[in-house]
Amino acid sequence: MKNQTAIEKIRYAVVGLGDLAQVAILPAFKNTRNSELVALVSGEAEKLTLLGKRYRVKHLYSYDEYDKALSVVDAVYIVLPNNLHREYAVRAANAGVHVLCEKPMAVTAQECEAMTNAAKRNSVKLMIAYRLHFEKGNLEAVRIAKSGKIGDLRAFTAEFAQQVPPGNVRLTDTQEEGGGPIYDMGVYCINASRYLFDDEPTEVFAFASSSKDPRFKKVEEMAAVVLRYPEDRLASFTCSFGAASISRYTLIGTKGVLTSDPAFDYTKPLKHSLSIGKKHSSKEFPVRDQFAAEILYFSDCILNNKEPEPSGLEGLADIRIVRAIYDSIRTGKTVKLSHMPSKKGPTPAQEIYRPAHRQPKTVGVQSPSGG
């Protein structure tokens, strides 16, 4: 690991300059006090030139020059297609560079383990970019779930959908490369059920379906999933690339119900609706820069030698469930899950506020929802 004793700001390279990187991640660096964007890595020269000028970044590299990029930074933020996460994370770790990787962590559990092992072997930090682990509205839901305010938790339901335009990388990747709504959207629902129940599921059952729409030749259009948790609790969700936009979950206890709608967005205020008996209340949480918060947190972990939450183990926990979902879809049977080691989840103490910013114009990319 590189010597951090004299470093006040962690120097980052953003690897991959797609829509998410451009609208949310690159501008987030101006919203942190301990992180500096010093390098960009992309396969498209036009993006590198224009975005380099916009953000005053001098170190611009192609993917073939990734090793050179690693030589001038302390950390990378990987925003590549899912099937490339393992390769670029392991290469960074082997160079002594810390890794912040977008979710889903990788395509298979074996790839997740390779990333985690590389980080441990090289004494670098590895964090998966679950931005909602630092967002006030989401952490308030965690607090309510743990407080007993809505009684014993019994059920979790969620719906997450959008219309993905033809040609989007999420449609052109095959399932074995991490494409489709389960990897892209279902992982949010899985992660939320796990931290709200504060437990790991034991069984999975799932269906997938597709219309005749040519967009869905290589990936499923939508999937419906049921997860069984200890204490006879159930979580269910539907995720889709071919339905109207929705981003919602509901947590049902023996005394009350909490609904977050929208629940998973970063461009809209998150909203809560809480019903306990005859009492009803609602609350809105203004938009904030969720990406600046997670970057600031990760840099703090590096500078102060703290283990990040969410770690690679968190990413692995979700991916093993994703793979079990596909096994259930393929076989038509319930799939049992092996025991996962205990780990801490997000807590209200992790909340970090950074003010929202205006989304910049993008260069050579298409919005995931066609907007």
C-alpha cells in the first residue's frame, strides 16, 4: 500500500465514463473535502478530451494504459460494465491502489471473492458503492425497523422498474456477463431487505418473463423474487426493464407499515409514509449528493485506516443471492442459500450530508431510461 502519512486528499481515477459517471460521480468530487479527481480512464478519446477539460484533469488514459493511471493515484472508482469489475479491481489492488467499485460488485461469487482476496493480500481498502448506506431517508428507515416502532418485522415488498432504451449496455450484456434487471435493479431490493431485516435469507424462489419486445433477446424483461428469512419472514420484489418507472419498498410489521416511495433514487427526494394503528405520518428527505457522501466516506476510511461498510463482503452477499435467483429461474425450484458470516450493516451514524448539484450535460452517452 502506498504511504498515506503526508496525504490530505486521496487522489482518484474514475474508470469508465458512462452516464452514471458523467451525471453523478465526476461532479461529486467538487463536493468532498478529502478527495481529488486526478485521472480519467476511458476507451473513447472524445470523452477523455472533453471531460478532462471540463474537470481540469490532466491525466487521461485509455483502457490499454490503465497501469499508467494506477501509478498516479491512491484509489480508483470503477464504473465499468459489470463483467469488467473483477479484472480492474484486482489489477488496482495488485498495484497497491484502493478500490471503490460500483454495484453490483461482480457477476459471480467467485469474482467477488477474487476481488476481496486481492484487497486483503495487498492491504488496500475495498468498498462497494451502495450510496444509500449514507442517505438520511434510507437510514431513517433502518432506524425505524430496528426500533420496534412498527412491531416485529414480518414482510418486505418492493417494485423497481424503468423503460430501458434499445442498445443500452444493460440489454446487450448476456446474463452471464451481468446484464438484465436483476443485476441492475434487483440488487437494490435485495440489499434493502437484508439491512432492514438485519439478517440473511435462507431460500430463494423466482420467476422471469419477457414480452416479444426485441430489446429482451439476451436478458429477461422482468423478474419476480421471493426470499425466505429466518423467523418466517418473507421479502418479495419485482424488477423490470420494460415497465413504467417506479422505485418503492414497503416494510410491514405486526404494529405498523413503513413505505418509502421513491426509495432508490438519487435525483428525487426520498419520501416516507408511516402508519401505526390509526396514526399516519409522512416525511420528505430533500435531494442530496449521495455520491459525494460515499466518496468522502471511503477516503476517510483510507486516511484513518478504517474498514469500510459496505465492504466486499456486502457485495458478495448480494451476488450470491442474485446467482441463486437465476438458479431458481432455470430449474423452477426453490434454492437454499449457504450461511453467510455475520457483518455489520448501515447505521444512522453513517449519514453524510453533501448538497445536491445540477446534473451536467453528458458526452457521448445515453441515459439508462432514455431521458
